[in-house]
Amino acid sequence: MTTLTAPDVGQMAPDFALKAGDGQLVTLSEYRGKRPIVLAFYPLAFSPTCSHQLPTIERDLARIRALGAEVLGISVDSHYANAEFARKLQLSFPLLSDFKREASTAYGMLLDSGYSGRALFVVGRDGRIAYRDIAPAPGDIPSNAELLRALEKLPR
């Protein structure tokens, strides 16, 4: 990874404005005070590991939403590629385009290759990082079980 570091638990989460598959801008700040957000960083649409990672999140989405949270996927792909990837995988959460790599940089996820690393961050209602799980190697996938445990600990 680059020399940037990911924000620690307890720090304010960097805000962003990224395009969803439909071309609409989504900001992290629009959720502040409303609900926790799971940020699911993934390196590249249509890659084998990402094609496995995101459906596992979709399988747990009902539990995630029952705990009051929403999921936003983030990659450096274009919003067009993300829209097709979400359609192919039948995802019901938005995939956001970090084409300019600003969010990946702000979260310490930008790799030297120009892609983002793979990670899960939980941003609490207060806008602070409540949990993070950064995959140590490209083929590793952060644990949904640990994510769910972290969401269960958040104030309701």
C-alpha cells in the first residue's frame, strides 16, 4: 500500500462525494446522524475475488440493515462499470466510483498499483470510524461475522 494510513477507530471518517451506478452523487455526510454506514472497499469490478466478496455482503445485507446500517461499495472503477458489475451480481446496495482515487487515498486504501485495497469500515451515526477490517493480502476477504458483531455493539 501507499504510505498513507487508514483512519483509526474513533477518528472522524473522511467525507466523499462519489458517483453511484446511476450517475448520482452519494456523500458520506448525507448519512451522518441517520444511520451507520458500512464502506466496503474492493479493488476491481469483475475480478474473481471481488466477484466473491460482494455477494457475501449481499447475503448478509438483511442482517446488516436489521442492525440499522447501510452498505456502500467503493472501487476505482467507473460508475458505468460498477453499474454493470452490480447488475451482474444482483446486488441491492450501491457501488460507488472512486475514479479519481480520492476516497481510497483518504482511507489509506490506495495501492501502488492504482487500485484500492480490500477493507470494511463502519462509520457510526456520529461520523466516526467505529470499526475497520483491512485485508492483509489481495486475496483475503474481511470477515462479515466480525462486521456484524461490530454493528451489534453500536448504540441504537
